Amino acid sequence: MAPGRVAVLGAGAWGTALAIVAAQGDRPVWLWGRDGDQMVDLAARRENRRHLPGRLLPSSLVATDDLAVAVRSADLVLAAVPAQSLRGLLEALPHLLERGVPVVVCAKGIERASGRFMSEVVRDCLPANPPAILSGPSFAADVALGLPTAVTIAAESLAEAARLGQQIGSPSFRLYHTDDIRGVEIGGAVKNVLAIACGIAEARGLGASAGAALIARAFAEMSRFGQRAGGRAETLAGLSGLGDLVLTCGSMQSRNFAFGHAIAFGPLPDFGRGSVIEGVWTAQALAELARERRIDMPISSSVAAILAGTLRVDDAIDGLLSRPFRAEHRLGA
């Protein structure tokens, strides 16, 4: 059987890395980006000089800024645009994309305007196309270089998730599969907010012991929220939860961690709606969902307040350190 055609929507670092992986074995892959000049340059030089310089693109990968061309006859769509841009992209697809073609969301966030998870945005915009979520500990540069990476793909059934994993995966890009869509998308979204907190702590010189404690308490917050919102404990303890949290909370390669580092002492920078610092946009939505469900998330709530300009970093640190001692595994501790 000939390999199916894949459309990767979003020509940033992550979308380009996924397109490189998907194009292995001469599978036809169409990579779409909205910047026409960038896509012309990418096609001519066979390199994404803006986001992944030095990594040549496979010959079976076609670059285009025409969305209709990118998704025509596609058997699979990977949506790799920022979370806050996903709805706008998908709203353009109902008359372009064939019914039944899976849409795999590769963004990690919660829609700020609605509080909707990424799979819900897909269902809102494309009810005839089943959603899936790809998430886990991965840096685009590592994936593009073929370094060993393991992530999780979630779909509405285990069989469908396994099928998608076979389509996208490679020996160096391993996809573990699950039918826990909500757990996978929560892990990816929440860890970005928590990574901002870890970046602040590292920049403030709170020490390795405090950093380890912060990650542990961050995971407790992720687990509380995830299970109350419909995710499974084993998913949150896996690649797309704990695994991604550990990666994102300890490296300057993480945009969210680096952003936290940058705001630890200074004023908040300007950031646009299309920002790839996903935690900036997810923080407020996460805090609101936690309040609605009465879930105690002091770290995430502090990050949201800092970003909203209603809490100083010093006061946030003092507030977290002054919380009462509790049993470690008590719900809400």
C-alpha cells in the first residue's frame, strides 16, 4: 500500500520537525505556513532558515502557503499552530478537508477566550473529523535531528491511536498510544504554566532543592486538575504529563521556562496573540477552570496573577512559602 498523504499545518519549528519525521520513507507531506515569502524560501532552499536552520528537508516534503493545496486528498492532518490560533485555522477547513480525516492537534494549551481544550475546539469546528492529540517531552530541534524521542498520541479509541502512531512514528520518534484524550491534552497544557513558575524560581536563585520541590508540587497540581477534569492518573504520570513537565521545567530550550526566567526581575514584555509561549495564554484559562471546579492550584494561580499584573513575584514566592504544612498526599494539599 502506498504511504498516505500527510498535511502539516504550521511551519514553525515544531511543525517543520513533525513534517520531517512524517516524510521519512518518502511519504508525501505538504507543509503549510501562512507567510508566503517564508514558504517560497523554504521550498527553494530546502531548509527552514527561520526556525530550524541547518536541517535539510526531505525531497518528498512540499512547502506551500495555499491551505487548500496542503489539505487536498490528505489522509491525515497535523495541526501545529499555536493553541490560540487553532480555531481560526480550523474554521477555514470544513469545505477543504474530506470528512473522516483525523486532525491531530500538536499544540499544547487551553483556548483563552472559551476555556475549551484543544480536542473540543476540533469538535466545534470540524464535527465530521475525529480529533487526536500528540503531546510529550520533545524539543523540535531534537526531533528534526532524529535524536531519540518518545511522546504520546491519544485518539477516541486505542485502535485509532495505535494506527495514527504507526503512520507518524519512526524508530527515533516513538509514539505510545492511549484513548485518554483529555489526560494527554491537560498534561501538555498545564505543564507550560508550571514551567513559567520554575523559570522564575531558577532565575531568583532559590536553589536546586527548591526547584525539585517545585516540580513535585507542580505535578501534584497537574494531577489534581487532570483527574478532576476527566484525565487518568496513569496518563498524567506518563510521557505527556510528568515526562513533559520534567523536560519543560528544567531547560532554557523551553520557551515557557525561559519566559519565566526573563520576568523574574523585570516588567512583563509585550506578547502577541500568536505567541508560541503557550503558558502565557493558558495560565488565565487554567486558573478560571480551577476556580470553577474548586481545585487548589496555588502555583498555577500565582503564575496567572503575575501575568495579569495583580501579583508581584516577591509576593508570590512569600505566599507559596507561607502555606500551611499538610499531609503530602491529602487532596488539595
